[in-house]
Amino acid sequence: MYQRLNALIINDFRNVSRNWFVLITVCIALMCAVIVNFVIPEDISFDSTYIFVNQTNDSKIATKIDTYLQTNKGHAISTVDQLEAALEEIPGGIGVVISGSEDNIEVDMILYGYENQMSKELSVLEVQYLIENQPIDIEENVRVINGSKTIESIPFNYTVLPLFLLMEPVLMGLFFISALIFFEKLDGNINAFIVSPGGISEYISSKVIVMLALGFMSMCIVVPMTVGFNVNVIALITIVIAGSIFGSGVGLYLSSFFDNLSSAMIWLITLSIVLGVPFVSYFIPTFTPLWVKIMPTYSLLFALKEALFQTGHTELMWNAVVYSGIFGIVLCLASISRYKKNLN
């Protein structure tokens, strides 16, 4: 058995090398490392830009605003409607609406909604100082709500690493393994393997092992070139293995319904897009409908983040490993059953 499986693995490695899969994996891994290190910024925060609407007839207020804008970022506009339009165009903008009479100045501040309490208080103090300590009411016009638990010490460019690490074993993996299956269907090799002593089980196992190796290769390139070795290595390897099994299982099961790559391509692309939807939830945690949460790629993303940055939520990692691993194994077993059924 082991000799047959070893021979199959060697043959599959030759096939993935001959079809440029290894080179593609290495090039994408290097490209991801370059993007993380040199393209994506470490910090995407913006300095606050105040946009003033002066609805008073107080010349002192107008003079103070003009003086402030001479040395600070900001704008003075005429109406609240213009203010709302300006906030859509200016990242980090804060609306300041000043109204009332000289003896009773009222100030409303319009924020995006994702500012922390400290930044709100600093903004209030700055505007209060501008208009001589007048009380300010804050109206939060919420545009973005970020309810995730984040770690401020993690640079933004590193937060995208889980996406890159998940691409190869799952999204690229299902394309690669499907392509291998279709190449061998064209050559008629798959029928020979099915009736051989090893049978379809060894045939499928060989493909999964090769995909695991490609996923491990990608991880070994990207992680040391970005965050280094201060990660939970065991957990990271285990998560990549579970993700590879899941991606391979999806690709194997889907390819069992088609005879060639062209007929399956639209389904492969559609499925990849669906499995990639949790990438949106990763950055916008408010978008987490149930159908996204139950996807293995959703739990794998946060498991990879935990393995890379180690925040103490180890249960996230092992739950994702068990969930996606079982899901992938079930799909692989279903694929074996499908191929045997198709032969009969």
C-alpha cells in the first residue's frame, strides 16, 4: 500500500511541476510577501479634518474658524447638506455645525461612528477650545460600525496575512486539484487507477497530500518573510492542513460531476467567490449573516489570525481545525463514493 501511495505521490508531484502549479504557488507566495511588506500601509488611519458650518451671525466665530483653517486641515462650507456630501468624500472628516446666538452658541459634531472614546473626547476638546469652552453635543452619524475585537499593536498590512494564507490551500487548492483530476480524466488514467489494487482511495489520498505540500510551501514562504517566526507554528501548520483538506475535498467532489475543466469552470469560479465572501466579514464584522458564519473559510480566517498574533483565544483555532477538517474529510469520502459510482 505504502509503495503504491508513494508512487502516486511522486507521479502527482511530477504533474504539478510539469503544469507549473509549483511555480505558480511560489510566485504568488512571493508576491503576497512583497505586497504585505511594501505595498499595503502599516497604518490606514487619517488625521481628523474638520468641516465647519457656521450658522451664526457672530463675526468672532467666523474669524476664529478662518484663523484655525490657516494652520490646520479643514474646510468651511455653507450648509449642512454640503457638509454631509463633504463627509462622504473626506476620509476621517468630522462635521462641526455651529448655531445659535452670541450668548448661546450651540455646536453639533457629526462623526463617522467608528471613533473610539478617546478620539471623540479629543475632538470635543479641540472644538471647545476653538469657541471658548462652549458645551458641545455629539451627534454620531454612524457610517461604519466595527464591533470586532482588534489588537492595536498589529499593523494593518499584517492583518491581511490570513487572507493570503487561506488563498493557496483553499481557493487555489480546489482549482489545482480539479485541474489534476481533469487532466487524468482526459488521459484515461483515472479509470486505470480505480480498477487497480490500490483503488480510488489511494488515488484521492495522493492528490490531497500533494495539495497539503503546496499549502505548506506557500506558508513557509509568506510567514517568515512577513511576521517572522514569532507565531504559533504548530497551530498554523494544523490550520493550513485542515484548510487544504477542505479545499481539496471541495475540488474533488465538484470535479466528480464533470468530464472536463471547461464545463466545470463556471462552477469553480462561482464556488470560489462564495467561499471568499467571509473575506468581507473579516474586515467588516457587522456583515456576518448566518450563511457566512457556517462557511469553513470564515472560521479558518480568524483561526489563522489567532495563530499568527496569539491573542489568547485558542478555542478559535481548534474549533476551526475540527470543523473544516471534518467537512473536508466528508467531502473526500463522498468523492470516493462518486468516482466508484461513475465507474459502475
